[in-house]
Amino acid sequence: MMKMKIQHKITRVLVLAALGITMGACSKYLDKSPDDQLTLEMIFKDKTRTEDWLAGIYSNVPDPYWGNTRTLGWDPLSDDMAPSTGWEQFGWSVIGMQTGNWNPSTSWDPNYWVELPKRIRSAYIFLDNVKPNPAQLVTEEEVNLMKSEARFMIAYYYTLLLETYGAIPFHLGLSDPNAPAEELMIGQTPFDQVVQWADKELLDLSEVLPARYSAAQKYGRATSIMCLAVRARLLLFAASPLVNGNTSYAGFTNNKGEAIFNATYTADKWKSAVAASKLLIEKAEAAGHKLYIEYNSDGSVDPFLSYQNMLFRRPQDGNEEILFARPDCNFGEYDRHAQPRGTGGNGGLGITQSLVDAFFMENGRTIDDPLSGYQEKGFSKTAEVRNTRWVESQGNGKVTLEGTYNMYTHREPRFYISVLYNGAWYRRENRTTQFYSGNWDGGPTHDAPQNGYLIRKKVHPDHDPRNNTNPYRPGILYRLGEAYLNYAEALNETEPNHPDILKYVNLIRVRGGVPQYGAGPNALPVPASQEAMRKAIRNERRVELNNEGIRYRDIRRWKIGETTLNGNFYGMNFSGTEKDDSESNPKAFFKRSVYQKRIFTGKNYWFPIPQAEIDKNPNLVQNPGWN
């Protein structure tokens, strides 16, 4: 991460990089003085410029919709999302990453290894230079709050680096520019040491930052709840099999010969994850956070609208589930790429067949359960009506139409909010989707779903690419629903019979519109063992949190990548032209067909360190398998 030589003075280019803004945006005031140190003094004597600097520190908070261009965050790397494979020719490098076609020299737009340390350095410059400014009504209290925000961002960015690369150089404060090069080019720090620092730092900051802000313009700024949310997710990751007792990394050491990962299992890590999630839930609920739920006129939960609008409504609209959001996101591009081609969209942002299969049936059972009632073949004889105000499938409670492929009937509400399948009603166009080859929304073009599905989750139903209508919604990074499932998972690893496990899993299921385990109408049997409950929780996470950037973390931390992300990926028959499910008919659309072969091996649990950084710093050690 370090340069071979660090200049004694902070150059104007560094100031611009730390601000996260372009030369044109601030060259007028920077050009007024040839002295770079005076430039910093000028910035931190001005309230607006100081606030701009702080805003620049926030600029690398991930966009949960579009990510950085053509990467879409973690979701395409998991078994959730399936961008059109034809988009690789247009620079979608994530397609090559899915198929194993990448190496330490492959570019990755977010480039955390290089970009996040810039923001961390910027935050330390801020901490060293910000001060009260009575003339411009910047009080000491406000300065202390901004310093706490900068400290939060340092800790948050380090957690992103940890989750991405595992082994990272870790240094607090700004380096002495006069230090010898060998002191500046540090190697990686053992994983657990960085986790322990972030754990304490985030907990300390949670005691000084406010739980929320009254000023609307501060939405998205660091809060005590954000601190606890980041901490709880990190400690869950640190307790999981990938980094807790993984003997595969027993010989992986840094330049000092220190083990980067502890190969000995530590049960206390799960206890720490339990305590962190419990504290988050208690503090979040005390601050007014709760699951977002909408109701029908008879007082029953409307799971369709609850799950859909949980991702669209803002806190001022009554959505108190959000714990950490990025206020500005590129949701317009996300929506457009998920809109059917025949409606003016780019029509190829799909989801996998394995995700389709993961959703429960209406009765809350998995499709492989003999009691689920699942039917794969054939087409429905009647429309399916349920108690909901959801209007995207002709309204009046109609959720599927007559003639729908049976695979898509009698599924749970979250399925319909997440998946756009062939033959689904499309309200804005007043017609059904037609993904057959040669039809409105189908191939053979690359702007069509390569496996017969488009993603519906997070796509606003009122988005219209024809007239560029892009309804606003927040970019949710952490929400209370995840915290409930994090807590249940960690608790199952420490106290398998604790009643809170069922309590919090059932809260998610009630909002999702499926029967609870052990209680309530049509209740399902409680999973009978720790392993059975572990499977149930993982199934619930797969469905509830799909395409929210969580699944790829889960696959990696559970250490199941080789079985989950390696091999043939299926969908419907892209070249099919007929409404037919016959295996013998080459023109049949509704039959499982391989659309892509993905590759995931042991090295893919961590991103490679960029080769350019390895070349600069001989003390760095490349992640396992990437040499």
C-alpha cells in the first residue's frame, strides 16, 4: 500500500485525492498559495471546505445498487445474481471473475487495496487539522463529533479491507515522511489483531456518536447504531469457519513469520459475535428501529408490500429498519439493466436458478420437502389470489396468472418481490413478460436474461427507462432484519436451545409471509438439532437477504465456495421459442439448461493483492493460491 518514497510535504495532488474531488472543483482556492501546508490551513479555516473534506472521506462507502461501474458489488460473485454473460464484451469484468478468468493483475473497479487507504489517510489528515472556528460558528462540540465520524470511517474501511483481502497492512495515524523506506513499506498484520482493534474502536465510538440525527442533511452520517452494526457483522465474520480454526491457512505467514490467520478454533469468538449482535439489537430498538411492516385492511401482515417497500421507503416514510444507508446511489442504472428489453430496459440483469430454488413454498417448506406441494412441470389452470394489496400482478390479490409455469406458483411472497420470470404480469406495460427467443424481451441479443430470469428485488416498480423516471430510495447497507439473523446464527453456535433463536428467525418469517417454526397458524416443526437449525437459519438468510451484498460474505465465511460456486449454473432455456417444458423439445423454454460454468477454488476466498502493489512493496505476501 505504501509508496517507495513519501514526500515531506503534502502535495496539492494529495490534498485533492484526500478530498475525493476533482482538480476543477477546488483549483481556484488551491492555486492561491504555493505552500501546500498553507493550503491545508486554508481548508481547515473554512467551514464549507472542512465539511467538503469530511464528505470526501465518506465517498468510498459502497453503493449497494450499482457498486462501481459494472461490478454491482458482491452479488454477481455469489449464487444470487446473474448478469448477462454477453455483457463481458462491454467491460463487465465480473463475468470473467465468475468463471475464474482473473489474476492479481486484473483490474477491479472498487480497488479497495488502493482506494480505501486514500480515504483512511484523508481521515487522519482531518483528525490532525480540524479545529474549532468561532468566527464561522464551528464549535468544539461539533469538531469532536466530526472527529468521531472520521474515526468511524477509518474503522469501517478497515473492516471492508479485512473482509476482502483478509491479510492487510495495518497502521494507525499518518506515517513520518522522514522515516526510512523500509519502515514505511510494512507487511500484513495478523487478521485477529486488526479485528480486535476494530472491535474496541467501534464500541468506543458507539458511546460518543448519536443514535440518529434530527437534521435531514445528516442522513447517512456516522451514528452509534452504525458503529454497532459494522462491529456485529465483523465479529460474526471473524467467528466463522473461514478464519476460525481453518487449518488450510496454518502455514500462511507474513514477512515477519507471524501466522496471519489463527488455525486453532476459538469458541469465544462465537460468544463475542452473540454479545455484539445482542447489543446492536437492544440499542437499535431503544433508538426506535424496528422491522418495516405494512398491513392489510383486516390487520394482517401484508408480506408482499412489507418486503418490497422495506427497500424503498425512507425513515421519514416510516421505515425504521434501516441501520446504515448510503443516501446517494446509482439505482437508475440498476433498474434499467433489470428492466425487460421490450420495456426500454437493458434487460439482462438476472438471478440464478439456484436462488429461484431457494425460496420457500407458500406453506414455508423448501421445495425438496416431500410435504411442500412443489410442482415443477406443467402450467397452472387458474390464477392465484392471496390477501395482499400488491398490484404488480394485476392487483386484487392476484399474484400469478392462469398459465403460469408451475415452478413459480404457490411460492412464498419474497419470491415474487425478488424474481421476474417468464409469463409474469408487468403492470407498467399492461402485459406479461416474454423471454422467449425472438420475442419482446428475449434473445438472441445480450440484452436479455441468459437464463430466463430478471432480478425484481430493489427494482422500483415505477421506474420507467423510456422517460428516465427514477424514484428515489436509500441504498441500504445494514438493516435490522440482518441483525436478527446474525444473532440467531451466532446464538445457535453457542447455546443451541436458546429461545431467542426461534424468536428472531420467526420474526423474519412472519414479515416474510411464511409459517413460523413451532407456533402460530400452520406452524412447522422446530428444527430438531443444532445442525438442522443451522441449515434452517442459512436457508432463511439466503432468501431474506438475497441480492443485498450478504450472500457472498456468507458463502466465504461458511467456507462452502467450492461446492456452491464451482460448476454448472442453470436457468431456463435461453434459445427456447415455445411455451413448453418438454426435455425432448429443443425449442422448449421451460426446462433447466446450463447457461454458464463457474469456477471457484480455494484461492477465491480472498481477493488477490494487486500485483502492482506487490511489486512496490517487497514486504507484502500474496494471498494463498494467487502466486
